[in-house]
Amino acid sequence: MPEVEAKFLVRNPLQLDQLFELIRGAGYAIEPDLDETFVDHYYDTPNWALLRAGWAYRCRDRDGEHTIGLKAFTLGEGPVQVREEVEQHVLIAHTRSSELPSGPVRDRLAALVNGAQPDELFSIRNQRLHCTVVAHNAAARIELAIDQSHVEAEDIAKKKAPGVLDFTELELELKQGRREPLDLLVKILTTEADLLPARMSKFERGLQAAGLAAPPDAAKDAPPGPDEPLIRVAYYHLRKQFELLRFQQPRAWEGLDPDGVHQMRVATRRLRAALRVFREVLPERTRMRFNEAFRWLGDALGAVRDLDVYRDDLVHYMAAIPPNDAQSLLPYHHYLLRETQKARRKLIAALDSKRCARLMERFGRFIERGPSRTALRRFRMRVGNVVASDVDDRLKTVLKHGRRVREHLSAEGLHALRSRCKRLRYTLEFFADLCPKVLRDAIDATTRLQDLLGTHQDASVATSRLRTYASTVSVRAHHRGLLLSLGQLIHSQEQYATEERQRFHDEWRKFKKDVSRKKLRAALQDLEDNHERR
């Protein structure tokens, strides 16, 4: 049956007395609370039959008492959700439909998995405090639960996945009565308490911790071939990056794993790159409007991402120096935390804005419509006819700028070269399926050079931020330790940037050797020749 519930992430340590005082002050009564601990084990089949059907399958263990359940896991935009759920008590924690006793979960599960054996994906340990909130005149009874949750995945699918994830979630579930008192309580908590409306379910956070996702549909997501019109390739890549952006949006919103912001930022960059690479076959005014909108969104994401990188580098640096020196840097660490919180509030406001909603809706409709018949007739150029010149132009620009940078190494020149490498890499990736071996080798070489330039840029910007912060610290005796530690950290960042500049010469030689214009032109020219022969 459907559940009517609201979920919030608790961003700061929550004083329960203050929360309960707020609820009572709004005219609600609170019945005695209860503590319990339980573990949820989540399952799916090897072909992701349940996830693809929109269901999360779990077995809940409360000190040997087992409940199996299927629940729709996708959350909508607003804090109040209506989701379908079926549950069934079992004596033994079986998860295979053929071994389950008769009941609603068995019946639904059997139809979904078609005899396949579900495997465990991850587990979530929850320490729950819950009580009942009663609206005025008993118009509604609402269960309030505060879960301190710990996700643990034994098998991590992606190298950068955290493997574990900790969060605190507040849930309000309408158990009896009208929905209006629940909506009012949600409004009060949203405005008066430091709570963030959840955009992901526990199941989705578990997938995030484990780095798990259903593989794409090979038939649906097959890239266009070299004989396809270029405009179809353009829409293919725009659609692919937009789907990634939408997938990462709730992860960026919640911010439990910094990689969510990073991956959403990457998707905005790739969307802008696709709008630039395929500019000849896209409507100019539409392209410019979307490019500017995604630039705005990328700036909001970038502010948070950069601070995440600075904080992570600082934590590693503090762990490697003597404890007394690390202690002296705590004020700077707290400063970065405050700046991160400010940037996150701005990001949340951007993601929650009408401007972002319009962007997502309009770009979604633009992609869904696809190229018009007029556009298909007008832009008849095939992929094989244009890719060689596009790739060659990008590579020529990188080589030309790289030669100038080698003669006069500067932070500005290296940063500009990094931007040109990024554009080359994105262009190569958009056409990588045409000549997999040659283009993949070029992508790998470009990525290595881009990574070096990126670490140099991070060190340079971190040094600038450190100097700005140090200039605000007064020269007093009790600040001496902080100033000395900041000076050492600035020296460390400058030394790191110097080492990266020294490494640049070797990496540049490798890049020129591995990314040959002649070899790329020859391989891509074959595409044109093959197309002409057809």
C-alpha cells in the first residue's frame, strides 16, 4: 500500500530537545519515544531486474525477527513523498521467491525476478529513535523516526566509491488521519530547523556507497556509426551527458559523497563541450542559451568542488606533519569548512531555483524532440567527413600553445593549456567509437597531461587562497603558531607546483610522441575514404 512520508537529512548535530520543543510549540503532542537497532540487507538479481522495475528489495533483521519488503525507491522533488511498499514477516531470512512463504512480497517478487536468484548488494545498520506525533484534536498520527545510518558495502564496484557512508535521516510517516497536519509539520521543520529535504532513498545512498548502477541498455545506447548524419551524433552525446547530469543531481544536492558534486560538474562541462563541438549542426540561439545556463550551473558546482579538494588536501597534509603543527592549522581548517558551508548553501539555492528547474525542463524537451526533419535535410554531413578536421584543429591548437608554454612556463600559461587539453579530450571522446584504438590512446595521453596541469593549477589556487587567508590573521603572539604553519603550508604548495612544472617537460615530450597528428589523420582519413567508396 502507498506510504505518505517526508524525509530530511540532518546536516548539523540535532538537539532533540530543541526539535521536540519546536514541534510542541506548533500545537502537536509527542507520545513517548523508543530506541531500536536493526540492519537492512538489500538485494537484486545479476541483471538488475528489480532496480530496472523501480523496486528496492530488502530483508530487515531486528534481533532475529525478519521482515522482507519491496519498496519503490525513487524520490520526487518535494519533501512529502507517496511511495508504494509491500512487506511480509518471515521466520527465516530467505530472499529467493521460491523459498518464501505465501504472501504479497513473494507474489510480487516472483513476477519481477522470473526465477533469478537475488544477491546481496550492501547492508545498512540503523540506530533509530522514534515516537508518535499527534496533531491537534487527533486529526492525524504521525510517526517521527530519526535514523543514524551506516552503509557498508563489501564489494566496491568503482575505485572512487567510498564503500561506507554515514548519515542521519529524519522521517515523518502519516500513520492515521488527514494529510494536512503532516504537510504543515513539514513546512514548519523546513523553515525553522536546519534540515535538508532528502532527494535520495536509503537504497540509492547504498548504491552510491558501493559504486553500483545498472549497466546501460546496449541496444538503446549504441552510439551512431560513421555513416550517420553528424546531427544524430550531436543529439546522442547531448542526451547521454544530460542523463548523467540528472542522475548525479540528487547526489550533489545531498552532498554525502563529494563525488556527486564532482560528477555533476563534469557532466555540465561535457554538455557545454558538446554544444561547442557540434555547433555547426545545432540552432545557434538555442545553443548559446543552453551554454550560458550550464555555465551558471557549473560555476555553482565548481565553488563547492574546489573547496572539497582544498579541504581534502589539507586533511592529508595535517595527517603527515607533527601533531602540534597540525593543531595550529585548525583555524584554517575551520575557515575552509565555513566557506564550504556557504558554497553549499548557494549550490542548494541554485539547484532549488526556478532557473534550474526551467533549464532541466527545457533542455529535456529539446533532447526529447531530437533533430527536426528540416535540420536533417540541411545538415547532411556525415561523421566521417568532419571528424578528422575537428580533431586535427583541436590537436593543432594544443601543440601550438604547448610550444609557447615550454618557452615561458607560467601558471597562467599552464592553466590555459589545460583548458585546451580538456577541449581536445572531450572532442576525442565524442568520436572514440569510430577508431577505438587510435583515439583511446590519444585520450589516455591527453588525460595524463591534463591531470598534471590540473594538480599544478590546484596547488597554485590553493597557494593564492592561503595567502589571502594569512593576510587576515593579525600578527599577535597567540597567532604565531598559525602564521608559521600557514607559511610552511604555502611553501609546501609552492614546492609542489614547482615539481609539477619540472615534470611538465617530460610529460609534454610523452604527449607529443603518443598523440601523433600524422597517425590520427591517417586513421580518421580512412573513415572518410571508406564513406566515399560507399
